[in-house]
Amino acid sequence: MLLELAIGDAYGAGFEYVSSNIVESNNDLSRYFKHPRHSIRPGCYTDDTQMSIAIAETIVNQEPWTPEVLATQFVESFKRDPREGYASSFYQFLLQVKDGREFIEKIIPTSDKSGAAMRAAPIGVFSTVEKVIEAATIQAAITHNTPDGINAAIAAALMSHYFIYQLGSKKELGVFIEKRVFGEWSKPWQGKVKSKGWMSVRAAITAVMRNDSMSELLKDCISFTGDVDTVAAIALAAGSCSVEITQDLPPHLIKALENGSYGRDYLINLDSKLMNLAVIN
């Protein structure tokens, strides 16, 4: 899950809010594409992956699932490996706060954007829908304590849960989520994906439901244009858990993914520990 999430994030980072002409000309999975304006190096992931790592580590380490513990993990994950991709104001906030307590005290948690949804996929390993909803709600409310922010996070977490525990066919994913979270999750997304969290999740659900391989899924996520790194991160995390989706991401994208202290090998190891918890449950 985490490896695929990071590949979707890193690949999508090159296409975030670029023109449709650039997407059409370069979205062929031949390489990680260098964004024409940003300085993120091709093959490097962004905040989507870093915050998902923080969530996954909290789960794997079986830490108490409290706002302060989660916020502490967000801060520590950033400070040990500062990286681009965060909104500039949140990047500065993370630089300034020293721990989870200060994070909680100073954050203004009124966003309805995609930050809580982009990091929610690992929560899908929890053993029941009820546990997933509860855990996704708690982590979302730290930064996105709005109905849309929380609902988007729950929907993203339920995507991976649905496939991990094989709760139904791929074509029924949207309906499954609609029965548990307010929103038109089964309605096909069309056009550019803007910054609202529910938009990224709806686009990700649409892409997962209509693609049968990870390669086509990744290209489809990017073809929407807009906030496509988040769409791809959410979709690939879920798609990696589906028995109906062929796991055929190009080997060169796997090899070219960054592999520093928290890169490819770290993700593979953490992924294994995370998914083993799903088996235990």
C-alpha cells in the first residue's frame, strides 16, 4: 500500500496543476516528470506520503490513537525529514512547533481540503468499518475538523479497508462508501480536481472503479488534471489492495523512487508490518 501510494504521489507531483497539454504529452509512465515550476526532484514523494507514513507508524507501533499522539507523529515525521509539497503556511507551521501538544494548541483545524484524506489509507487495516470510521474521524479532526474534511478522510480510509477485507466487487466501491459516508461517492468524477478533499477522493474512487490495472489507474488519475498527486496517492493505495486490479506498475518507477532513510526500502518494510496487522485482525 505505502509503496504504491508513494509512487502515485511522486509521479503525480510532476503534474500537479499543470496544463492539460503537458499532461497529454507526458503522462505515459516512462519516467517521473519534472514539474515545470516546482523544485521537487523527479522520483521524490511529497506531504501525502510523509503524513501517511506518520499514520502507518502510529498504527504499527500500536500507539494510543489520540490527537496529541498523532500530532506528535506528524511533527516528528516532518522534522526528521523536512521536504517540499506541504502548503507553504503549513510548512512554516511545522517548522515552528516543537511537538504534538504545541501543534494541537496552535493549529486552526478548519480546513476542508485534502490533507486529512491523503493520509488516511493506512487506517483501512483496522478490522471493522466502525473502527475505520472512528480512527479516520479522530485523525482528520486534528487539522480538518469540518464535515467535508472528515467525510473525505473516512471515505479514503474505507477505500483501502474495502479491498483489504474483500467486502465486495470493485464496481460496488462507491455504493459501499455512500451507505456509510455522506456524499455522492459513486457518481463518476469528470474534469479538473480542485483542492477540496471530497473532490480528490471522488476522483480516486472513479478511477479505481473503471480501471483494471495499476498502470492504467495511475495514468487515469493524472488525466483528470489539477490536484492529481493526491488523487493518485489515494487511488493507488486502495488499488494495491484489490484482487481485481493487476499489479503492473512499471519496474523503472519503483526503482527510481527515492530511497533515502525514509524512501523505497523503508516504505516496503513499513508496508509489510502494516499489512501483517490486517492479517492478524
